[in-house]
Amino acid sequence: MRRTQEGERPSADRTPRVLIVEPAASGGLAAHVRMERAVLAQAGVELPEAGVRISSRPAPADVRTVRTLRERMRASGVRATVDAVHAHGLRAGALAALARGPRGRGPRLVVTLHNRVVGPRAVRAMGRLLLRVVRSRADAVLTVSPDLDPLVRGVPEVEHALIPALPGPEAHAAARVTAPDASADPDRDEPGEPVEPVEPDEPGVLDVLVVARLAPQKGLDDLLDALGLLVAEAVPAAPGLRVRIAGDGPLASHLSGRIRAEHLPVELLGRREDVPDLLADCDLVVSSALWEGQPVFLQEALRAGRAIVATDAGGTRLVTGRTAHLVPVGDPAALARAITSLREEEARRSAERASRERSHELSGPDDLLAQLTQVLRISLR
């Protein structure tokens, strides 16, 4: 059987086969891959198992991974030929690129970049090497944030990935545990000291909700700095402030220590499964992230019709458009001013209407399928 050539769609008289290559990950990346698998399978696309496990750091097993992927890509026969490969994450993308070989050979290769590479100098150097492999061999790259686009300059096709929010608990799980690729941050949680709950349902209190992994990427120290400014400037006639942070992570002890020492009106809720209820009970949603892809939680906040203050980080603007009150990254004073601007109920009601309107513009599973069909060059029956 003739192998599908570069830029050519597989024949419509047979079922297309897509090999999805993903790292051992959780959070937003894993949730997005699950949605991709679901929409492709529902559309009748065959999804053979890659048969590899890709860790977050280089390992001797990478050689075996490349060999296994090469065998999968070069298999022949009606039920074995792979029409396209979609690799998620930088390491998975580079290993798939090494397995597939130069452009024009084998199945079409698409790589989705979900995060920036952060960490020590050695980690960043390895990231640059992996990017070089992807740039030289991938046929197309999808990026979750515009600031990733320059990293893959030279790839024939680069476009922004559609990252629809999942319905139900999976969306909230993705929002709370997403962490950057190749981060120097240890992938473990430190137990935090218990923080006294803030008394609920106080009249005139502005209820703020944050859903984030307690990790450096989320900029929570900047949030506490902003709250410190608000507490210092508070006057008796001004509305009170209560902040709830849902999520866990390695900074739990550090943050709880700051909250106690600085007497901040913050409650660390830990990992929660009732995010829809928390959204229904809050007045304002805040994100202080230093970098984001396309934050799932903010999509949920838009659909819940909540007013939003967020840092203009990564792909946040792709999600919120002009609806959210966006502030510069790493600027606690600007974050404090934005929160203050939404203390008045009339201002929040206007922001809530804008959020509901924006929610109708968010992408969904059908949009994701359309993008995948186009970028993978597959034909559906």
C-alpha cells in the first residue's frame, strides 16, 4: 500500500489513523489530550497506542522510546499505517521528531507546545536543544500562548492551539494542578500549616476566589503582596475583603506562613472538587500567574459569569479577550488597584455581563475537532 505523502490527506475510503504521543503528565496537558482522544475517536479516527512512557527529564529509556515510535510510524498495512503523529509537550515532540526523521518522510508530524521551559541553566540549555529538533523536523506546531510562537520560527505551519475547557470535575482538576514543563520546582506537595478559616457570609465583604496550584508559576506571592497593600490602605467605611485559594502544591507552607505573619484575609482551601460551588459563591475571580497557557479555570469563570482580574500572562488574553481586567505580570500594586476597581457592585455587574457574553465565544469540542482535522491533514468519513 502506498504510504501517505507529506501534505496529502489519507484516502477517504479508509479510516485515518493518528498516533498520539504524550508525556507522563497530569493537569491541563493530560486533560487536553483526553479531550483530543475523545473527539477524534467519536469522529471515527483510529488511535493506536504509542507504547511508550516519556518522563519529564532525559533518561536512558529515551533511546528505546525513539526506536519504538519509529517502528509504530513505519508500520505498513491497511490496519497499521499511521497517517499523522501528534506529540504533546516539548520532550515528546523532540523524541517523535527524531523517530520520524526529516520532513517529507513518513507520517505528518504535529507538535503542541503547552509550556515554556523554566529552571536552572542546564534545563534551559536542554530545552533549546529540544526546540532545535522540533523546529527542524515538525511539519506544524500548535502553541498555547503567543509568546511561544517565536521559539518555533521556521516551522512551516504555526498556529494557536484550541484548548476548550472540559465539562465537570476534570476541568477543575486541570486548573488546579497544571505545572510548567521541565520546571525546577519539585513535583511534590509540602504540607502547609493549617490556616484559620475566614468567617463566611459577612455583609459588605468582597469575596475573592483563586484556583491555582500553589507553585511559583502562579505568582501567589505577588497576590499576597497586593493584599498587603489593600489591608494597609483599608478604611473603616470600605468593604472588607476575603480571599479563598483552592489548590495545593509545594508552596503551601510558605504561603500559610506569610498569611499568618502578615495577618492577611486569606484562607487556603487545599484541593477542592466543588469549584462550581465556589464560583457561585464568590464576587470576584483573580489570577496572579507569572505565566499561563490558556487557563481552564478562567474559562470556567467566564461561563459562571464572574468578574475577573488577571495578569496579562501567556495565553490568558486568548481566553478572556477584553473581558477581564488585565494587569502587568509581577506588579502587585496594579493587581491591588484592579481589585479595588471592582469593589463596587455596579462595576462588578458590568464585568459579569461581559464575562457571560465572552463565554459564548469560547471554543468547544467541535472547534477542536475542526482544528485537528485541518492540521493533521486527515479526512473524516
